[in-house]
Amino acid sequence: MIRWVTKRTRLVLQFHVGLADDGKDVMATKSFQNIQGEASDSSLTAVATALISLQQYQIDSISRQNTYSID
């Protein structure tokens, strides 16, 4: 039987940091690596919420990126 195994997990926060001269949004990304693959979505949400409260910019998106392998 094929089994998917989580190899890496990253928490990615994307922030709106302003507007460029041409009026387009300027975004900045912060990635947090080496997160345990077994971490629950609710745990990551709690961590993201705490990290966002420490930032000076408006949050645009929060994502979880998992890398898997077949075992």
C-alpha cells in the first residue's frame, strides 16, 4: 500500500507593505521552515495569529506548504 509521508512543512505569511509608483500592490513574504509535519492546522493558525500581531504590515494571506514523499 502506498503511504504519503510529510517531509517538510512551511508556514508562509504574505503582507501588503504598500503601493509601488505605478499603483500596484507591494507584497512581502515571511516563511517559517522546519515545522513538524504533524502540526495541526489549528496549531499553525494560532502561531500565525501570534506572529501577525507582532508585524507592522497588514496580512494578505496565510498558507501551509507541505512537501511529501511516497513511502
